[in-house]
Amino acid sequence: MVKKWLQGDGSECLRRERRVENVKKIGIGADGAATQLKSTLIEYLKEAGYEVEDYGSEADGVDYPDVAVEVAEAVAGGEHDRAILCCGTGLGMSITANKVPGVRAAQCHDVYSAQRARKSNNAQVLTMGGRVIGPELAKTVVGAWLESEFAGGGSASKVAKMEEIDRRYNAVPR
Ligand code: RB5
């Protein structure tokens, strides 16, 4: 869809919106090791037409488990159907987010993994490392992840098995 955009000087221009229609407001968080990556991605997402909720605090001087659990709980609670978490490697964010029942977080630094994280694993959370990936590749990976949907089919029963394991260890009704 072509939409009107306001440029920095207030004048209007026409741009093609790249936003995926059914994606609600995207949550994003980072620790101090990925403040720059988070800013880059927020700019990229907004420019593409997405609404973004930044879970950042001052220069992101937070421990990764604290922001990961806040964002993952917002995903589990239905506030966001997609969220992005950035730390030095993407690992701490992923490990923490996956402890919240119902959340499937995947660390991806390449396009194929990002696509499979959606198509095969139905991952609602993408994690990345600001010390691992450069800004241009990061934007491409995020774009591929947002544009990919869960394939269902043979993957559905496997995701259902993950959910069953989740329920086994977390007696939370859903
Ligand atoms: C810094 O705390 C660093 O360990 C963190 O950003 C992340 O890489 C952890 O997985």
C-alpha cells in the first residue's frame, strides 16, 4: 500500500508501506550491550510502518533477564504478538524469554534461521546480539522474520509438543 509520509522538513512524500498487516505493536528491549542495535531496529521498524513499544530505560542500563522477562510476559499476556530482544549475543535474552510459559524465543543472525523460526517454530520473539551482527544484516533478518508466518502442517504437532512440555513444567492454565 502506498501511503503519505511526513518528511523531516514537514513536506509530504509517498512511500510504499512494507508493514505486515496482521502484526500488532512490536515490543523491543535491550541491555547496554545492544542499545545501538535496538535504536537501529526501532528506526527501521517505524520507517516500515510498524508501531513499536520500547521497553528501554536510560541507556538500557539494565540486566538482560529483567528486560527479557518484562517483554516476554507482555508477549505471553497478548500485548504483543511479536517482540525483539537484543543483548550482547542474543543468548541471555533468549534463555530468559523461553522461561516464560507460552513464549518461543529464537536467536537468529541469518535470514534462513529467521524464516524457519517463524515457519517451523512459530517463534513470537526474535533475539539478536549487538556484538555479533551488523546493522544492515540485522534489519534484513528482522524483515525476513516479520514477513514469515507459521507454516502449520507438519510443524503444528511439534509446536504442540513444545507447548505440552511447557504446561508440564508450568502449571499455568491457558
Ligand atoms: C552483558 O551482560 C552480556 O553478557 C549480555 O549482553 C548478553 O550477551 C548475555 O547473553
